[in-house]
Amino acid sequence: MTLWRVPLDTEDIQVPKGEVYILEHRCKGCGYCIEYCPKGVLAFASKFNEKGYHPPKIINHEECVNCHYCEIICPEFAIYSVEIPF
């Protein structure tokens, strides 16, 4: 996305970074975390968990902005993110 003007405080804004953790034994493979991730950090894994579902895997860990959408939307509380300090 290109902007036609640049905000005055661009240098002052720091986008938070996060690290995603997945509890694979809790996951039921619904895919909500994958669909609602604004940065496309997650995708379905090719392996199965103990329940027989495909849990998500992290494909773009450096893109996580620690928005917590994944943990808010997860019905099984199988995923969470932690902010990485600057």
C-alpha cells in the first residue's frame, strides 16, 4: 500500500511485534485463527494432533503484530501471543 502523504509522527510509531504459541493438543482444527489473522502468520499444518485434526502452524512469525485476534477467536484457547520487547 502506498500513501500519498506521510504522517508527521512516522518515526515515533513503533509497531509491536509478537510471538505466537500454539497448544496443539487443544486444537480442533477449526481454522478461525488462520482466517482472522490480519497478517497471514498462520496456515494449516500437514501433520495431525492427538485428536486427529490439523493444527495451525506459524509460517510468517516476523509479521505478527501481537493483535491477539487468534487467541480471542479460538474456541478451545489453543493459541496465544506474547509481545516481544523492543
